[in-house]
Amino acid sequence: MRRSRNPAARCAVLASLVALSGAAVAAAGGSGAPPAPAAAQAEAAPSEATFNRDVLPILQRSCQRCHRPGTGAPMSLLTFEEARPWARAIKDRVITRQMPPWHLDRSIGEYTADPSLSDAEIATVAQWVDAGAPRGNPADAPPPLDLASLNEWTYGEPDLVVQMKEGFRIPAEGPDFYPSEIVDPGLTEDRYVKWVQIIPEAYCCVHHSHVYVSVPETTEDLEEFRLGMGSNTEEIDLIEYAMGSTGQYYPEGTGRKLPAGGLFRFAPHYHPWGEETIDRQKVGVKFYPPGEVPELIVTAHRIRTGIGHDWKLNREAVEDRLLRAGYDLDLHADRMPAGALIDDNTLNGVALLSIPPHSVVRHERFWPLPQAALVLSFQPHMHFRGKRMLLEAIHLDGRREVLTDVVNYEQTWQIVYPYREPHLFPKGTILHTVSWHDNTANNRHNPDPSGWVGWGGRTMDEMGHGWTDVAFMTDEQYARRLAEREAQANDE
Ligand code: HEC
């Protein structure tokens, strides 16, 4: 595996967008339940751990989804023979919690499909390596994972499968490329998505992939959509794939809307990796029954660092920036000018994100929820200087609650963290993100600590936004859901 030792190649094969979901754990033999409590594991931890009895079950649950033949991971970890030469590296990566990729503070929040290891599991792996990585008794080994099932639909059979018609030839060598292909799924009525998943063919070489949906009205719209220049607000980012991801499942009563006439655009990022191959990826969608509209519709929101829709909280800064950007502002207005709100790019262009050389900086962003809502997931997005991002809720009574703290952010792994129980908030609750960028030489990913960095779309520019999946609701729906939760809590 010489390739894996080349840092450049290694970096490039990183799946940049990982959305592990409930089924990742289920497929690995669990019921979607979190890792066994540390105490139970500690009791069972034998003085001398063996591969078959103690380590293999951990690899099956947390590693093999990625570390198996045909994926972009540097080596397979299915068998003792494959894992043994990597024992030291496994211990290092596991102790530092670099593997499996899951970069948050584990003491905060509960997530579906949490692949991370308990302290006891880490101790077991370390013990095994320290003891010379013994094989142990073959009779102790759990049955192997059903690998075919890992390549298939996680949640059963989809109602709609849309595949690239032509697909793309990925050469053995060459630069990464980002083609796009539009396919018409023939949607004649609005439908609501229960779950959605992308399955690629060329597992080796798909860095990550998106499927976007749009209803272009003119040929210009269509062309913009094809080029990926469509409006952020109109286009639906249906699903992202990256190594290890198992699709997205919306909790009961929630779903995404797929509009009639919507076209699908596959937007993969390919990384040539030694062998010519063809990728004709497909996306599968399970719908709510025809005519059935889920109670709540999920939409994706970016909580950007910089300036945006939080006019009231950042009013002075927003005014200042918009004036400089040439907006004719009525300084006594109680609202931001509508035109400025609509054009996301203008807001980005005047964003406050400013990262001086040789410094670690913190930015924050406040987003008062315009309606009561369920918050389903959090996905921080930054580039090379990204170091940490947290999401907190500032409740109506001023109480602050950290929902997720991604303390070891790694830009190569864009992980979606889905809440086991979505957070339910009344209107006016403020979602607050804080991001830290490390523009010093201590950051090993930093290409140039002497440069000033600001907001921008290129990888060497920076971003700092938190993606959240949100389902808005009325105050009545909120009151009902709150009552249900309280009743449930009292029952327990
Ligand atoms: C979501 C996919 C994924 C999961 C899950 C995952 N890995 Fe990895 N792993 C990768 C990729 C991709 C790389 C190469 C990039 C890197 O080094 O970070 C890697 C790198 C490694 C390396 C370094 C190999 C080298 O070249 O030195 C080790 C060791 C490792 N993983 C072990 C594990 C173990 C043990 C687990 C489970 C406890 C695990 N991984 C879970 C994808 C994954």
C-alpha cells in the first residue's frame, strides 16, 4: 500500500463529506443504539485482548464500512491478516480519536449512528496492540459483516431510482474534476422524501457527491443549473455522499419536498486513483405515500459567520457593511433592505470573516429562529484554517445550551452530526455558532500562516458556517409537541 504513504494522495482521497446515519450502526450489527456503556465494556475487558474476541467486533462496528476493498480508505481491515500490519497505526489513530472520524466533544449531545469508540474500547485496542496484537481463538470471532449490504440501500427499497445516463470516465491519473449531469426523474407531482441515498459505482474515486434539484423555468435557468450557478435559495441540495455515508433518513412526520418538474443534477467530485474506471452513480428516494404530506417540511440552513439575516443583533455592523457595499440605507429603518437580504453573494462579499496572519480568531453568528422549529442536525463547514465550531441555543430565558462542540474540526471530513432526538425550540430561540480559525504555523493544514484570509469560495479562502436541517412549525404544533415530550418524560 505505497500509495497510502504518500501524504498528498492520502489527503486527496479523503472523503470530504461524511453523513453517517442511523443505519451505519444498524448495518454493523447493532440496533442503532449507542455504543455499549463504558462500564459494561470495562467489566468485560479481558486482561489480554485478542483480535477475534475483542478487536474484530470494534472494527466491524466502527471501521469496516470504510476500511474494506474498493473504497478510498488506505487499507482493508476486514481480517486479522489485513489488520495486523497496521496495529501500531491503529492504536495511534484510535487513541488520538482521529479514527473513526468523529470530531466532537463526546460528552455533549447524543447522535444517531455515532461510530466513535468508548474509552473502554480504546483501552481494549491499545491493550491488544501492546500485547503484540495476538489473533486469539477463531471460535471467538463474530461472523463477518455482509459487505454486499453495505453497498446497497440502507433503509430498504426506494420508490424512485435515478441513475446517471452516461456517467463519467475517471482516468487512471490526472487532476480532480467536478463534472455534472442532469437527469429528469419525471416527477409529475410534488412528493415528500422519507429517505434518500446516493450509491456510486466507482467507490475508489468518488471524493464526494451531491444531488441538487431545481425546477428551471427558462433555458437560461437550465444552463445556470447545469453549471452549478443556480440560486442558493431556489435549488434544493437533496443529498450528499462521501465515503462511509449511508443516506439520510427523516424522522417520522418530517420530510423534504421534491417539487413536480424538478430535475436532478449529479455533481460529483472525482479523484483519479490509479485505475481507469466508470462511475454511473444513482440516487434512491423513498417517498411518503402519494398525496401524503408530512406534518413538517425539512429545509437546510446555513448559519454563516459574517453578516447575514441577523439584522437586529448585528445591526451596526450590517449597516456599516451594506453602506460600504453601496446600499442606499434608510438609517432609521427597522428592517434590513429586502434586496440586500435576498442576494446571498452580496452578503458574503461583505462578510466579516477576517483572519489576520499568525493568529487564532473566533467569529460568531446569531440566528433567531423566525418560527418554532425542530433542529435535526449540525454540520460545520470551514476550510484549512478551521479548528473548532460549536452550535449553541440561547433560550428565551437567556439560558445557554451547547448542542454540539466540534472541538477537533478537520476540513477533510465534513461530517453531519444528526441528533438522536431533534431539538425542539420555540420561536425566537437563538441559534449561535462560534467558529475558531487557526492561521498559525501550529495548524498542520495551514498552507501559509503569513497570509490574511477572508471569506471566499476557493479552498484557500475561508468559510465558517454551520449547516442545520430545520423543520419549522406553528406555535400550535410546537405546543403539542412540547406537551408530548413532557408527557413522555413523565412516563419514564
Ligand atoms: C468514514 C470512513 C472511515 C472510518 C469509519 C474509519 N476510517 Fe480509518 N481512514 C479512512 C480514510 C479515508 C483514511 C485515510 C486518510 C487519513 O489518513 O486520515 C483512514 C486512515 C486510517 C489510518 C491511517 C493509515 C495510514 O496510512 O497510516 C488508520 C490506522 C485507520 N484509518 C484506522 C481506522 C480504524 C481503526 C477505524 C475504526 C476504529 C477507522 N479507521 C475508521 C476512513 C475511515
